[in-house]
Amino acid sequence: MNKKLTLSLNEEVIEKAKIYAENTGNSLSGLVEDYFEKLISPAPIPDSSDRLLAISGKIKLPKDFDADQARRKAVEVKHLK
């Protein structure tokens, strides 16, 4: 069940947050709720798969994407070439 919450924030922050929310297809309420959820959720130690899952809603990865293989390749490119 949703319940109304009143917040007092800097006007400039609100305007920037509105733009961010619109650009990401979210609402301000959704952004605040997501942030609160992250604050109260236990934070496991992320591995490469967890980090990719965290952004998986933002980007579209192929179903056969191998995170470990991609990480190894990126390290090779960075350090061996």
C-alpha cells in the first residue's frame, strides 16, 4: 500500500531530479522509493555478475553474454595491448 510522504528539498535539486527521472523513464516517487530500498537492504559484496545485474535494466545484454569472459577480455585489452 502506498502512503504519501512530504519532503523539503532544495529547489534546484528537485528540478534536476525531475529531469533525471524523465530521462530515465521514472517518477520522482519511484527514484526516492528505489533509493530508500537500497538504503535499507543488506548490501552483499558484489561480484562481476552482481554489478551487471544492477545495471541490467539500463542496458540490454545478449542472453548468452558471459560477464567473466567480457571482464577477462577487457583486462587483456587494457594491460596486454
